[in-house]
Amino acid sequence: MLFDCDPAPKLVGIARLAASSELLESKRQVEYLELETRRFIGRGSGRMRSIWTVNPYRGCEFGCKYCYARYAHEFMELRDPELFERKIYAKQFNAQAFRAELRRVKPGQSIWIGTATDPYQPAERRFRITRGMLEVLAGARGLDLGITTKSDLVSRDADLLARIARHNTVRVHLTITTLDEALARLLEPLAPRPALRLGAVRKLSESGIPVSVLAHPVMPLINDSEKSLDAVCAASASHGASAFSAAPLFLKPCSQQVFFPFLEQRFPHLVRRYRERFEKNAYLKGQYPELIQERVRRIRARHKLKPWQTPEWPLGDQLELFAEPGTVQTDGTLQRKVDPV
């Protein structure tokens, strides 16, 4: 038989919506599409179900080589992991619908923006969906709001975040993996330079917004030295950060498809070691995670910063927020499929 006559599988759910999305704009190799949205707010998985999650965009243009969230495009039947940074879906935002959905979040509960994709990636300059969500959140009371980003664009909203903080707890978690700009450009090709992110730390802290700097992920023999981590922590402290944290790299299969070829090109001497450690288990085992946490505690104490300003969950608990569908977790159990929304 020369041709397979079986019909293509019928697209359902988010995959159907993605396939019918309208092209809003394109540049270089990136397409921006508008995604019809049925809900804006999701729940963390497993033991983290008490956390509400919000992702204004699907996909992320920063193209970080270690990105854990590339799997999210698989829910839309986009299997090539590099499409995660080439097809960016801007959610069709409706302030009234978001406000109604926000009523599900009760006073005292936590809501995190940016658990799977960066809410301040380049698309935000054009579409301002994150800004629109924050304008709605300004009317909320008693919530614990966290924002995770590696973009200095978050400082644009310093005034709005300060307004939200009058009646809610607000924390910004800004990722800075290294101060080495050449290394940062390799690891995070389209993310803002570390110096720009530090500028955002200063502006936010001067606006009264607590900022945690996250040196995530810590990659063996790439950015894990005490000198490298200390430099990030020292700069964070001098720019007004109140907290500092770091955690080891984890590599799910979807991430390995991008990260291993990157190593072969840029760090060929590390390929064998990484494959030996990650091909059978996505998480680093043995003494290494403990060594890194002890190193971070020592550095943090040296610069008088606090731990990450959320509960200091064990690593496995934190990662449940970002679980890849149908994969085994750190305790060996099978994680059910969870769309990050």
C-alpha cells in the first residue's frame, strides 16, 4: 500500500483551538497567534493543588535551552520542542471573564503568574495581557500573588504591583542564572541581559515590592561554582533583593531534545556526563542536590538574604507545579496529565 488512507486524528480541546487560532503577527521565525480561551486560572498538581496558576501566553520566545515547559505545546499536538519558542499563543483576554474566574481564588490563597511560560516575554510588549490581568487583580483583596519572570519588562508594572500590594501580598521572583553575559546569551538567547534584570530588581524593590532572585537552574560544571552563584547573590543583594534561591537542573525528555544538542555544540566535553546522569532519570540524584543547597545556604547567609519567599518545599514538591504529562515523579508515581493552562 503506497498511501496511508487512515484519516488524521481528530483534534479536540486545546489542540482544536490552537489549530484554528488567528495569526496576529509574525517576525523572523516567530508567529504570534490569538488563542481562544475558556479559562485563565488553573490549579497546581499533586500536593500543590492549593496553588492557583495563570499563564497569559502559551509558548515562550526566550528560547532557554534548559526550559522545562516545552511539553506544554504537546497538548496542542505540536510535538517539535522548538515550536515552543516559534509559535507563541496570546490568550484572548476578557477582563470581565477573568474577574469572574478570579472569584474562585479565596482570600489567603496563592496565585502565581508565569508557572509555565514567561508573562513578560517579548509578546507582552505588543499584547499587554499580563498588564490587563494585573489591572483586574488590583481589585482583589487578601490574595498571595507571585510572579515569575526573567524579563526586566516586569518593572514597567511597578506602579500597578505597588497598588495591588496595598491589599494583597505581592512577590516577584526574577530568574538570573549567571552574571556572565556571554554564557547567559548561550543559555537564554532572547532573554534580557542579566544587567537589565538587576535593574528591574532595583526598581521593584524601590517601589516596595519584595523581589526574590532565583538562580534556577543550577547546571553542573556550567554555572554551579561557588564563585558564580556568589556573584549572582551579591549583585542581587546590592540591587535590593530580599531573597535568593537556587535549585539544580532537571531535564524531562522534551527538554533533553533541545539541551543535549546544545551541549554537543557548545559544551561537548560535558555531553557524556549529562547523558549518564539524565537519560535514566530527569532529576539529579545522590549528593549533588544537597551540596548545591548547602552552597546556596552559605552564600545566602554571607549576603544576609532570606530564602525564596514562598514555603521552602522539598524540590519534588516545587516541581509538581511544572509536571510533564504522563511522567514519573520523584517519588516514582505516575503523574496524571495536567495542562498548565
